[in-house]
Amino acid sequence: MKGFLQELPPAVIETPAQLQVFASSAAFGSRQRVILNIPGLADARAGGERLNRYRHECGCSAGAWAMTAAFVMVLIWLMMHYGPFNLATLKRMPIAIVGAILSAAVIKAVVIARSRSRARREVALILAKTADNP
């Protein structure tokens, strides 16, 4: 029995029209790899790899950094306001936890949105290159 998390076969795109249809479909947001095999496109492999990298960006690393930074900053603020290592600071520790989680979620969403935008620009760039080379 095959697992439900098996990798999808890559989508092989051979024409600019196929790329345009793929970019406007729901599959564009999926984890399916894309292989560009468009004739006349000199850097098809590099463009496909950039497109895959942008589409698959999850923002986990940036979210982890943001979570850590927010937790430390709020913890320092709590210690400066209520004093270090006392019950008042400990009682307000959930504020630091909530701040860290919210910060991670916001940064993760920003990174994903930025990467999807880059992927759309990469598609537009590839389509422009193929239009220049009929």
C-alpha cells in the first residue's frame, strides 16, 4: 500500500500556453514539481528550478527566527517592567508566548505571499522570453 504523502510526478511543461494555463490553475500552489521543457528557452532548467523554489517556500525558517526574536524581546520587556525572576513576570509569560506565535504567523504569511509573487513574476519573465523568441 502506498502512503498518502507520496510525491506527485512532475508536471512537464512544453509550451508557453501550457505554462500560462498551469500558472492560473490551482495546481500552481501545490507541491508538484515543474519541469520546463520549452523549445527556444535557453535557461529553461534554471527558470524551472527558480519557479519550484519560489512555489515551495514555506517561510518556516523566517517564522522560527521571528518567533524567537519576539519571545526574547517581550521577555526582556516583561523583566524590565516587572523585574527579573519574580512571580509577576512569570504570571505574564503567556504574553511572550502569544507574541511569539503571532509574530511567527505574520512573518510566515509575508514570506509565503512574497514567494508566490516572485513565482508569478518568474512565470511572466519566462513567458516574455518565449514571446521574444518565436
